[in-house]
Amino acid sequence: MKRHLIILIASAILLSACDSSSEVKNDNNLQENATDKITLEALEEWRSDHFGMFIHFGIYSELAGIWKGEKIPFYGEQIMNHARIPINEYEDVAKTFNPTDFNADEIVTLAKNAGMKYIVMTSKHHDGFCMFHTETTDYNIVDFTPFGRDVVKELSEACKRHGIKFGLYYSLPDWHYPLGIPRLAPDTTTKCYEYVNQVYSPLEIVTPELEDYIVAQVTELLSNYGEINTIWFDMGLVTPEQSKRFRETVKSIQPKCIINGRIMNNQGDYMTLPDNGDVGAYSDIFWDNPASLYNTWGYKSWINRPDIDQQVDIQLNRLFSTVRHGGVFLLNIGPDGKGKVIDYEKEVLTRIGDFLRQHPDTLNKIEISFEDKEIVRSNDGCLELTDENGMMHSAIDGTGYMSTQMDSWRSWEIEVSDDAEYDIFIVYLPDNLDKKYTFQCGSEIITHTLPGVDNMIQTSYIGKMNLHKGKNTFRLDQAERCYPLEPLGLELQKIIITQR
């Protein structure tokens, strides 16, 4: 579909990166829970904020991507798994965790100066260590560490002082909880960089005991830390009943608190894209785009960090692309083990904020739309519809962790000069032996099976259709789907519409 550069309004800076995403729209399978007025108003307000700060900070920050002198690959916040660290040894790290440089006001001020309107803080990651004071376990930053301070409380209060909204990340799997799933013995025959041995898995089932534990902690978080803008669940393999219970817990305490789609089983208020995923124009639902500056979320001392100018361009590109396509951009920082935002990340955010202040109308003038949908006009009674002049539509299924599919159906805006009867042909490369499709314009629908013989480019006559003078929307879709995320199943060359 159409590829385009992101053009910054009144900009003195030309972004070097091209928005490589396709024009994408989706069917709305996620928003069934967002029909109540309170939730819809909260979602609209949240979407108008455009830009938020994600913070990954925990025990893993102290390790900085290194275990027993070895640089551990993969995500820094999951080092407990990647380095195969036994629970008792990870606890020993927690007992020394003392982030004395943590300054909530400085972090909130950094976010505010960067143009961010809300913050999402990791209250508990997969390692099970709570960055808030909880009655459910002493494995928390107040009771288990020499630091003895509740950083979630400090950050929530700083957000209130500075007029920034506050949200919470909460991991559904818990690698420390004793009544979770049984643990595998670490694989000592291979190195961690050779094979990821899931001693602890981000995709673990939630036992009934852990389910109750989660409900108790979520209740504390929503009761003790003021107004929570959003709760951002992550990972795990949860049942529909568990997802529904978690949702009901949140809404019973704070009805305005919006829930991301990673609660799964269609219980979220908004969809979360895959981490650092491709952006598409999901204009008819609410969604956010979680992004990191590099291939980790938690702090790693030895990570390769791109040139700052390049990094700023990349993140501005992501920000504007996300907002133009109707989403909210959630950009991560990973403070170090002392709780300090590293200079590199501080500089990136500062420059982003400088740019936004120099161009104060840039976000406001970005329209949430499919931007300049091309109208295909007939030439001597003939139209050719291609990937370049149409639109790709995605599908979303909120049952799973990241349930998106980018090529579900297609549409074109066409214009004809007269009411007339037209013949419809399609030229395509099939992905299936035979598949049934619908071709629709207005109230006229033709259902046709496209043969897939020989896996070669083919031309098929679809039938005749009456088109009305003026603008029409033409749609190519699957007649039947075996599952919600089934792709369109063909490589389109062109659709030819010719007047009889």
C-alpha cells in the first residue's frame, strides 16, 4: 500500500527515517468493553495526550545486564531467566538494592519537558519484586531492601504535583511467587547466549493461588496510590475467567482507569501493539505503541546505543507516525541501579522536548486519519485498483497477547462519471488452492471463488456490477474466515473495473 514520509509541519528538521508501515485499518474486535460513558471519555482524553513515558526499573537495573562477570544477552529486565538465576541468589541482589539517586520529581520533570502527558511505571515485573509497599509479601522495595522507600508512591505524588497523569505496569507472571507453576531445573549444559532455557517464562499460566495474589495486589495499587490513569498488564497465559476477574477488580475500584489489551480475552479497553512493532492506521479503536530506545527495556550498562541525533530522529518519527495513525506513543527509559536516568536517555528526551517546543502546533495539527486517501478515477470507463492506490486493513483479536494481522481486507475510493454496469476482473498470485472472496461496492456484493492452481499469477473474471455516478467505496474481503486473524491470502496485482 501507499508508503509515505512523515512530514513535520513548520519543521526545520527533516527526519531521516521513512514510515515504512502500510496504510492500515482494522475491524474492531477489541472495544466491546469500552461502551460505557466513563471508559469512553477516559479513552478519548488519553488518546488526546498522544505521548507518555514508560519506566522499567527494578532489581534487574542493579545487575545492569551482567551476571557473575558475564554479559547476558536479551532483555535486561528478564535477566533472572536469561542468566538462569536461582530465586535465592536473586533475592540476595534485592537485599542490597539501594537506588539512592532515585528522584521522582526529576523524572516527572524530564517527562513533562519532553512533551509527555503521562507516566507508566513498572510496579512489578516478571521477577516478582514489588516496587511498592504491599501487605501481600515482604518481597518489596520497602521491606526487603536497605532503600526502604516506596518509589511507586513517590512517583505518583510527583506526578500529581507536576500535573502529569500516572499509570502502572503490572506483570501477570510472577517468577518469585511460591505457589506459581513448578520450576524447571536450569540447563547447565549450554550457555545462556546459545539457548534460552525457560527456567522462568514470560508466558506462564496463572495458578488459582497466583490469581488471588494478583487481585490482592491490584486492589492495593488502585486503592493506595491516587488516581491511576491506566493499568498496563503484561504477559502470562490467562483464562477468560481470570481476565474478566482482573478487569472487574480494576473497574470496581477506579472506573476511569483504562486497561490495556494485554489483559487478554477481549477484556481490555485499548489495544497494545507488539513491542517496537509496525504502526498501522487503527483509527477506529484506541491503541498504544510501546517503544524502547534499543533492544532492552531494563538498564544494561553495555548496550550499544545509537548516535543521539539518529536516536532523536527515530523516536520523533515513531511519535508522529503513531499519532497520525490514531495511537498513543509510550516511550521507555530504564534508570540504572541507583535510580538515575542515564545521560544518554535524558539527552534524547530533552531534544525531543526542545523540538516540540520549537514547533508547538506539530502534534495538534496531525490529523488522526488515513491521510490523503487516494481517489481512483475512471479513465475512459476503466479503473485499475492496486496496492499503491488503495488501503490495507488489519484485523485485531483481543483474545491473545499480541493478536494482530496486518492484511485482512482491502478497500479503494473510486469515482465514476455515470451510473453504469461494469465488468470486474482480478489479477492475483494465490496463497491458497481455492478461496472464496467478496467484491463489494455500495449495496452490490459478488461472492467468487478464486482458484489457486499452479501457484502462478492468474486472471479471474468476477462478474458484473452496477456502480453509481460519483464516489464509491470498493471492498475486497474474505467471504469466510476460519479464524479471526486469517490473512487475505493472495498477492494482489490489480483489480480491473471496466464499463460494459
